[in-house]
Amino acid sequence: MQSEDTIQQDYFGHDHVTVIGPERGLLDLDLRELWAYRELFLVLVSRDIKVRYKQTVLGIAWAVIQPVTTMVIFSMVFGKFARIPSDGIPYPVFVYAALLPWGLFSTAVSSAGNSMVGSAHLVSKVYFPRVLIPISSVGAGLVDFLISTAILFLLMLVFSISFSIKLFLLPLLLLILIANSLGVGILLSALTVSYRDFRYVIPFMIQIWMYLTPVIYPLSLIPEKWRWLSYLNPMTGIIESFRSIFLGTDLNFIALLFSVIFAAAMLGLSLVYFKRVERRFADVI
Amino acid sequence: MSKPTAVLTVNHLSKRYILGGPDQLNTSFREMLMGTITAPFKRYKALSGQVDESQLFWALEDINFQVHQGEVVGIIGKNGAGKSTLLKILSRITTPTGGSVTIKGNVASLLEVGTGFHPELTGRENIYLNGAILGMHRKEINSKFENIVEFANIEKFVDTPVKRYSSGMYVRLAFSIAAHLEPEILIVDEVLAVGDIEFQKRCLGKLSDIATQGRTVLFVSHNMSAINRLCNRGILLEKGRLRVDGNVNDVIRVYLQDDQAFSNGLWINPDVDDGAEVHVERIEILNEESQATNLFNFNEKIEVKIKYRTSLSRSEFVMGVALADAQGNDLFSSFDTDDDKLRDYTPALINTVSCNIPARLFKPGAYTMTVFSHKHEGFALKTVFLVRLNIEINNVGAVAASSRLGLLQPILNWTTSKIP
């Protein structure tokens, strides 16, 4: 604890010299600064969580109702009526295991995308590393994710699906999922500041993206020779892996590798772009 | 003590803004069609920052100064002089186009109070939220929590969502958090124009406490007596350039002498339309014969006639007149809403209001009259117009002894009745 304090004091303390100038390097991501502002990050996340279900009758129950309802409707429409195959797994669990990571991704991307514009009053009045805004809006979605995960375990009990040893990979997968959500979310948040068009693009981009991702259908439905195309979609690997660790299907390492590469590249690119345009934010927001 | 160190160095600082010009009107259907097709390309160019020279505007040009530890610097200038831009650069909200600023030590900037307050959260939660946004650590807030609540005088409502607060409570809490910051360098914009007079006084008192603790303070205000009281050094900005930098009294004097658009009691706005939300076209200061003048007899009434245009609704703004003496003491301020009749009228496109100041009240001498307009923005007031006009009151008709005590010299009504 003591050493942490000294880091923080060093950073904000008297010896800290700030130079404000027009030109900055391309890769000027001040990780030390981000670390020094971690308390603000936690405060922003807890604000979003606290505010999320305030003045609602059902409160936190919404975190249960939303994914369960989607699961039920998808099971009816795609599982029962359209008879989409599900690799021999009961369709409700099959689709829910995919909706779990997809839910985190889509909420994270849409809330991060609008987060900068939504925080215009902060951006134009006080300084802190701006990238905290989209990052913390992703953080708030994690609570819903945890609740959804608990429901998945219940579903597995109901459908008597045995727990796989691969479940220990969950934290790692979650990390890849978060990195991917951050990459896309941060980029969109920066783009929305300059080009408000993205506010209209994001919801429908997410919708199209979902149908391009094996959420409601199994990857095996795609003909073998076109499957590589689906691998280029980073969410394919993540969703397939989630199914694999929960439902015990085979882990598709190639798809997952693609996701890791994409997530890393996207996150890097987003941060560079964000840093580059960050300086203009207060002027154009 | 050793020589004071420069904690803030501003070096050739410049800031350029891009003005959004209005789109040209399309006259024919064909042009409109073409316009619709080409508009996205034009807009893309504008949004991505490619513009021609005519749309550029220099808010700050080649500003140089140094601030040493413990100095309390007042930054003054008219609206649009670049004060806010300078503060925004110093607080790292926006970056300069050219030049640099070097800051030693931690900075807290208060461009408004209550930044980031969330209406759904309680007072307690907002103290932690706002404190963190202003750069306080959890431990620091923990230790100051009681003091913050006490200063804001909201003990009973700590666990009530702030949306249920009265505007007074809200502002008091917001300021109280800010007042408990302990940065080495404090940057304060005109945040004092909030709350009631009594609370404003407490805010000023708190600010002067901070100033006497050896902290470095940069303070922007239109309130010259506050600047005079708090600051030992002044910086006058004019049209984005640094005009004077020096002893605060000298700088205020230069600033007050400054309005060339004003002569013989008539002020005409040099800008035909400056895009302000309240655009004052002309101000006349009239004597009893309805002649514009800046020289009045002691026993003459003064009428201030303001002609303005606005698109705001009545509840959104007020027009005001204030008077200060040559030493910078504020004598009064008055608003057009003081009169019930003026509170409910709907402003037309062009309006004229008059403020009537009684005779036989002010000591002979030089005065600065401020005509201003405030817009309500949430709980804060934003100055959308402000001009200072110098008038003089001579001793014609005044009582002989002009050296009476007090700032005013009213001729009052005395009566007598026999003691039984």
C-alpha cells in the first residue's frame, strides 16, 4: 500500500512537470498517467453501475430479464420454427452461451461509442485522460455479464450439461473479449466525437455484426471452404470458444488465434487514433 | 527564503479556432439537388479540419508570461479577449495551436462547480464522484468529508439524491467540494457568480484563504473588486493578445479606461452582430433633459437606456446595471427583473429597457458603470454581455463637505418632532 501511495504522490506531486504543447508523438500513451487516474476509473464505473437501474421498478432484475427473454425468443424463432441446427446441444443453452459474450460486446461497443459525446460536459470542463471514459463504460457492463454467467450455469443444470474442465479458461477468454470490445468501442467513441454519423451507424452495425457471427447458428453450418472468411470476424473465435468451454465442444484454436490477433491490433490502433484526435475533443465536442 | 521559482511558464502560446461559416442558400432545385449530393463531402472536409484561411480565428496569439510560486494572478479582459481559452489550455482541456506551457506541480482547475454531478446519486456519492473528477484521492476525500458537508450546510441531506436538492444546496455542495481541494496551483474561472450574496461572500473568503496559504492561484473574473482584493498581479488580455501584465491596480486602471466605443454618454456596439445570445446595440446614459452625457450633476437622476436584441426567452436572461467607484468598490447592481412589470414581458426582437438611478446619492468623482447581461445555465450564470462605461459626477449641487465618511453620500430625509 505504502509504495502505491508514493507512486501516486510522485505523479501528481510537485516534481511532476507537465508540458502542454501542440505537437505530440504518434505513440504517446502515458500508461503511468492512466495508472495514476485509476481511482477516477473506479469511481466512474461505480457511478455507471449505481445509476444503471436507479428509479426502475424491477431494478437489477433487468439484467436477468433481458438476456433470458432474448434467449427464449431466439429459441422459439430460430430453434423451433427455423430449425437451425445446434451441434446436438439443446438450442436454448446453445444460443445462450453465445448471447453471453455477445451481450457484453454489444453493450460495451454501443455504450462506449456514445460515451464521449455523453460526457461532453466533463470533457469541456476538466482534464483527465479521456480514454478513461470509453474504458469505464465498458467496465460497467461487466456486472451484467456476471449475472448472465450465473444464469448460464443454472441453464446448464436444467439441461443437465456437465461442466467442462475447460472452464478454467474463462478468465482468459473474458480478457480477450474485453480487449476486443475496448478496441472497437474506443475507436467508435473517438469517431463519434468528430462524426456524429456513427451514432446512427453503431446500432445497426451491431445488428449486422451479430448475424455475421455464429450466435444463432453453429459455425459448422458454414461450408468448410468459406469458413476462413468467418474467422476474419474476431467475434467468431470468441463466441465459439465460449461455447466450447461451457458446453464442452472442441476448442477452435485457429479461430481463437485470429480473435487474439485482431483484438490486440484493434486495441493498439484504437488507442493510437484516440490519442491523435483526443486533443481536438474539447474543441469539437 | 530562496528566490521564488516559476511554477508556470507560458511561452509564445497561440490558439486557433475554426469558425463554422453558414452554408450558402440554394436558390434553384438543381442547385439544391447538387448541394445535397456535395454537402457530405463539404461537411467531411469541415469536420476533419480542412478549412480555408478566412474561417480561422485566433483566440490567443503569442502569449508570454511566468507565474511564480505563491502569486495570485487575476486575468481580466472583455468577453472574447481569450481568457477562457487561456484557462482551458492551462487546465489541459484543449491544446494550443502553437507555443507551450510548462507547469511544475499539480494543478486543479475550477471552470465550473459541480462538474460531473449526477442527479440520481446522493450527496455523499456525488462528493466522491466530483472529488475524484477534480483529482482528489479517496483517502483525502474521506478525511475532508465532514468539513465538506459542514461548509455546504447539508448535513441532513447527505443521503438524498441531489436532484431533490434546492438549487442553493446544490451549488453550496458543489462549491464546498471544490473549496477543499489542496492543489499547488489553482485555476479558477468565474465560478463565483453562483448562489446568493451571502454564499458568494463565503466563497470569496475561502478563495482568499487559499491565496494566503502560499498557493499559486490564477483567477478570472469580471468582478474588479474581487480581483483587486484577491490578486496581487493582473494580466489584461485584449483580442487574444497580452496587453498589460503587472501590478493589479495598474492593470485594472488600464482596463477600466478602455472603451473607445463610448463617448459622451453614448455607446454603440462596434460589432453589428457578434453572435452573442444577447446583442446590445446601443447604450445611452441620459440626464434629466434626456441628453446623452457622461458628466452628471450631483442632484441629477441618471437614466441608462439599453437597446438590445435577443433570441432568448424572458426566463433565460437578465439585463443588469452596476456601479463601482474609482477604487473598484462595488456600490450596487440592479437587474431588470427587479421590476415586477419587466419580469413577465416577452422580449421582442428589439427591446429597450431603462434603468433609473436616483439623484443625490453618489459622492462627486469618477465611476465605472457596468452594463451586463447574464444567461442562466443550469445553476450558474454566464455573462453573455458586459461593457464598462466611465461616468463622472461633479459637485454641482453637492453638499460642501465632499469628504464625508462612507462610500455613498446620500441626501436623506431628516425629520424632527418635539420632545414632550
